[in-house]
Amino acid sequence: MNNLSLLYLSRQDVEKVALDLPTIIDLLEKAFREKGEGKVELPPKPGIHTRPNAFIHAMPAYIPSLHSAGIKWVSGYPDNPQKGLPYISGLLILNDEESGLPYAVMDCTWITAYRTGAASALSAKYLARPDSKTLGIIGCGVQGRTHTEAMTTLFPIERVYAFDILPSAQEKFIAEMQTKFPEIEFVPAKHPKEVVIQCEIVVTAGPILKNPSPTIEKDWLQPGAFATAVDFDSYWKGEALIQIDKFTTDDLAQMEYYRTIGYFKETPQPYADLGEIVAGKKPGRQSPTERSMAMNLGLAMDDMAVAPTIYQRALEMGLGVRLAL
């Protein structure tokens, strides 16, 4: 036992690896295909809640085909940004599938941000119109940024409409994204309606609230558009959700679990989970006029699909610190 060790990767180490979005999306597609075939072990995530609308979740998963087993211990505290702290933070542990011994511990902040955007983009690949040119971002934080990057990876986006309840956050987002994507026009919006009615792909990325006061109404989402609700149903009224022709999630069991603890009071039952669609068991978009939505909850499988590749590349780059077990 004295010779056993694990590799610790800080947030800076993980960011230095800078795994590209096409690779992340590809890894998630492989994982969701395995999930659709029933080959992934993915128990519902338990959690504790020390503050209103805050959470600390334990998220285990095993993906045999990727030889990936582990757990993410992640927190989300909406008041943290006002204290100069990240909304999302936590650690991810990878275990050897043969011995069960941990071989890596890494910060999960960067992984959570990018795998979430990649999962939404993967949903859009199967549910959005492939020629979608307008993107709407409601919530100009970390997820607004990663979703912009992820959607522009797969779609010929020409214009992005952005809204945030904080004008300073909206201004900072537009300035940063305009520099990063000079070929795309970024337009500030004064109200969520201005975003939703004009866009073929819509992302809502505010805080997750158990008892929200939704804003988005019936008929705002245009026929043929795709939406991804990263913040559960916090922005979407029940009457708007009922209009969705193909409403999906990333895991049916986890959505049912959330219903039992008081979430999704006006949210319809999903048509399918993403794994079923990727595996070809249920069709994705079938008509150019369908309204579609992905309300992905965030799965440990997403993290476990990405983390082993980050670990391998960190080894190649000589990153991290060895810690004795």
C-alpha cells in the first residue's frame, strides 16, 4: 500500500489540458449510445441541501466500454458569485475498474461547465434543425459561455441574442464572446421574449430553483425551434412546455426522482431520454416545424465520459501532483 498513489489535478491543471469540444461531444455521444443500450450503471444522485436552492450532490457512474468508473462530489450555491466564489465547485474521483482503487482526483468545475454544454449540443444534434443560424442565450454566466461555444461547434450560427437579469453580466458576456467569435453578431436583448421569439436554438441557463417564477410563455418558441433548459423548468411556464412536440431529458429515472422531491410540477412527461435517441431506439427530429426541447439534468455519466481522457492527456503533459494513498 505504501507504493500506491493517485494523481491530483487542480482546476488550473484541468484547464491547461483544455480538452476540445468536438472531442467532448464525441465522448458523450459514445456514452449516451451505451446508455441507450442499457450498458451504463447510473444510480440516481443523492444530495444534501444546506441552504435554500443550494445543493451538494454525489454522482457515481460506470461506463464499461470507456473503462471509466468514479464519482463526482459537486455543489451549486447560487449566492456564491456575490461573494466572489464560483456557483459550481467540487471534486471528481476516478477508480480503477479492476481493483476499485482511486487513481485520480481532479477539480470538476471546468469539466462540469463543458460537459453540460456538450450534452446540450449533442441533444441539439438530434433535435434541432441542422441549418439553425440564430442562438439565444438567457443567463450570461459560465453555462451561457460554454453553450455558445458548444452550439457554434455543431451549427452555422450567425447571430446570438443574449439576455441576463444583470446588465453588467450581459455586457461582459457580449464583449468576451464577440472577441472570441468575431464572425458572429452578438445582440443584447432587453427581455427574454426578445430572445426566444427570434431564435432557432434557445438556451436558458439561470439558477436551478425548486419553486421558480417562470417567464417564458406559450407561443414564444417558434415552430421548428429547439430549446435546452439547463436550469430545469425555472424559466419555462407549464403552458409553454406543453407546446413542445418532442420533450426529452437525459435520464428518465432521475427526472422521476426529482418529481418525488417537489420539482417539475408543471413539466410534462418526456418523450424519450437522450440515450434512446442516440442509440436509434426513438427518432429525433422528424419535421422541420417540430418544437423540441432537452431538459437535461446533468449526469455523472457525462463527467465519467470525459475525465479519463483528461487524465491521460494530463499524464502526457506532465501535469498534476502525485499523492500517496
